[in-house]
Amino acid sequence: MTAQDVDKASETRVSTARTPDAPTSHRALIALLLIGNTAVIAVYMGAGVLLAVQAAQISPSRKVAALGTVTGVAALVATLVQPVVGALSDRGERRNPWILGGALAGFGLLAVLADLRTVLLLTIGWCAVSAALNAYQVAIGSVVPDRIPESLRGTASGFVSLGIPLGAFLGPWLAARAAPVSLRTGYLLLGGLVAFAALLLTSLARERRIPGARSAGLRGQLTSLVSALRGRDFRWAFTGRALITLGYFSVAGFQLYIVQDHTVLPEGLSPVEAVAVLSPVGAVAMAVSTGLGGVLSDRTGRRKPFVAGAAIVSAVAALLPVFSDSWGAMLVFAALNGLGFGCFMAVDLAIVTLVLPSASDAARDLGVLNMAQAGPQIVSPLIGSLAVSVLGGYTGLFLVAGAVAVLGSLAMLPIRGVR
């Protein structure tokens, strides 16, 4: 997901832009997409903090299970929404209505989330928010293959990917400052952020509809999603991305509870403030390794060693809090975990573009791969809560996260199309 990931050879595997140039320049569109992706990642990461606080208020003695239930059920909703919205927006030949509609619906739903006082209602509410935001996310993710020419495709992917570390910093930072005031304030800030980004994108980058550009019927589009996974290399790339993303976000989703119940914090530092410190540490490390990993993998022409290195760094990072509950160990963990995940993301897109089953269906196939990234982000708290409950605490969570990262790296090794 970095600019350096996509070299000239891989770009030829991706479809050309499907719409004519809009009045907005391509570089301006890339900047707007960066803002849009940063906003939705910020909502996911910031809401993770607010949901953790809210779950603890509703069910103090069973907060881990409550949070896992809320986010786990929402994962099922998100898994269904992504391909359906993608197919519907393909059929309607427009992305902007889904971008704007999803963002505004998400803002409205986030506005009422703070008033929900039971685990059941919070689960229903977060499912609705997840559905709206996934509609936004899948539409905004389709803009790059739709409207950016091949000559700028790598740059676009790189800038849009910067939204991950930026959003991972911005969301928890806003949530940590809003939570002591009120949960409602935090949810409104996050919802307003994504609504503003959507309004900016859809008003400044208007798209042109091309009748007949997407002629496949809805049923055919939904059925074709499965065909992408028939490619052997593509299937391994999908599996590796899903596992490594799952390992990373399994811990990230429980950051507040980890520093609250597992970590010995310095005197005067509250758990919410600790999260606000850890998030930028991880985000900066991720941004650095994303850039360096992409450049070095391009120069060497090798991808798998960087994936393996990223998994090793992530596994070592996961062991630190197992052996030490100190604040220093958590800071080092945040930095190393960010470095490992960022390095993987730097190389992952380069691998993906080299193993796409069909150049003519690149947008569809990239959409399928988005499910391997978006799904684990949402389902990871459910997996994390099970690890904490079954394995007897957060030590088990870190061990599971490290093991999953290693498995994700191993899943990349059978890919034949890259070195």
C-alpha cells in the first residue's frame, strides 16, 4: 500500500482508469483520497477506544467479552456489506453517492451510539455504523482503479496507504481527549471527520458516469467475486494478508484494556492518556517502515524476505509484553509492531499486483483483497477476547497475535509469481 510498492511491471497488470478525466486533476484526487482514507481509519481506531470505554461502563466485570461480542457481530455485517456495495456501485457506474451516503449515514448513527446502555443495543448500533462505513470504504477504495491512470497508480496507492498510520494516530488521539468529556463528543468528532472528508471528495472530485461501462448484472458481479480466489497465488496472498492484519489488530483493538489491566503505568499517566502516547509511536514507526520497505524491495527485486522480516519483527514485539508489564516494554512493543506491520504493507501490494488472476478484472480482484484487510480489522476484537478468556489473560493475546503474524508470513512463501 505504498507508492514504492508498485513498479512498472506490476502496473501493467492493473486495469486502466475506467472514467475520463474529471475537472479535478489526478494529483488533487489522490490528495482527496488520502484525506478520505485517513478519516475512515481514524473512525475505526478512535471508535475502538470509545467502544472499549463504553463496554466497560455497561459491563465492568465482563468488558472483554462485551467488546468482543459487539465487534464480532459487526464483523459479520461488514463481511456481507463489502462485496454487495461493491457490486451495486459497479452496476450503478457511480462511486460518489456511496461515498457520501455511507459517510453521512455513519455520522448520524455515531451520534446516537453513546446513548445505548446495553450490550445488545450497542451491538446493533455498531453493526449499523460498520455497515455504513464499509459502504463508504469500499466505494472510496474503488476510485483508484476507476479514475487514476496507470502512470500514477503507484503514487495513488502510496498516498492513500498513508491514511493508515495517519488515521491510527488521529483517531485514538481525538478519542482520548474526548472520552473524559463525554462519549458523545468523541463519536461526534469522529463522525464529523468522515462526513467532512466525504463532502470534500464528492464536491471537489465529481465523477462522470459512462453508460454501459459495467454491463454485468448484479448476480453475475456477486458470483464473480468467488472466482478470484481460484487463482493459487492470489489465494495465498489473500490468506497472508488476512492473517497478518488479524494479528496486528487483535492487539490494537484491546490497547486501552492492556494498558489498564496489564501494564504498570508511570504515576500520573491515565490509561486513556497512555493510548494517546502509544498510537503516534506506532504510527510513526509504521510510516517509516512503509516507505523504506517499499524502496528496498523495489531495489532488490525481492518481496518475500521483507514479508518474513516483518513477521519476525512482529513476533519479537509480541513477546516483549509477555515477559515485562512495564510501560517501557509497551512503548518498544508499539514501535516494533508498527515497524513490522508497516514493512508488510509496503511489500504486500507489490505482491498482490503481480498475482492478480485477470488484468481485465483487476478492480474486482482488488476489492476481494480489501475484504482480507477490512474483515480482520473488525473481527480481530472477537478473536482477541477469546484469546484473553481462554488463555487466561493478555499474555495469551500477545502470544496468539505473534503466532498469527508468523502464519501470515508462511502463507506468502508458496506464492510462485514473486521472489
